[in-house]
Amino acid sequence: MTFRPVFGGKLVSLENGRAPYEDRLKALAMQERALGKDHPNVAITLLILGDTCKGAGDNKTAKEFYERAMKIREVHFAERSDEVAECKEKIRNCRKKEI
């Protein structure tokens, strides 16, 4: 199984892609400690994690990351902002794959 991670932009096997994913999870934990769980930069990291999961075919986990990012962005940006719209579009794309 292969996927296109957001890290490096090249196709890698899931086994090789696990390290960047785990590194991003560690970065998320550090961001949450330093900035708080609801900081806009945390939302960006959540979107990257969602993209990674979606690329690996795990739409359920991707959707969870996208939904969490959307909640953060709804607090910091207007409901109809581009930032919130981006999250909604990613969530819709995950739902399409589930059907």
C-alpha cells in the first residue's frame, strides 16, 4: 500500500511513511503543550495529519483530525471563512469515500 504524504511530496510505502506520521504526532503534542489545544497553529498540524491519514486510506481517522481542526478554526475565524471552508471540504471528501 502506498500513499502521498504531505511530508516530502513523494510516494512512500506505509512502513516508510509511519515515521513522518509519528513525528507529526509528536509535534502536535509539543504544540498543544506550548500553545494550547485550541491554537490556530494546532489546527494546521491537525489538517496535515488528516491529509496523511486520508492519503493512506484511513478516512475515518482523517475525518476526526479535520473535524477537530474545524472546531478550532470556528473559534478563531468567522463561520464562513476560507479556513473553516477548507475543513468542511476535507470532511465532505472523506464522507464521499465512505459511501
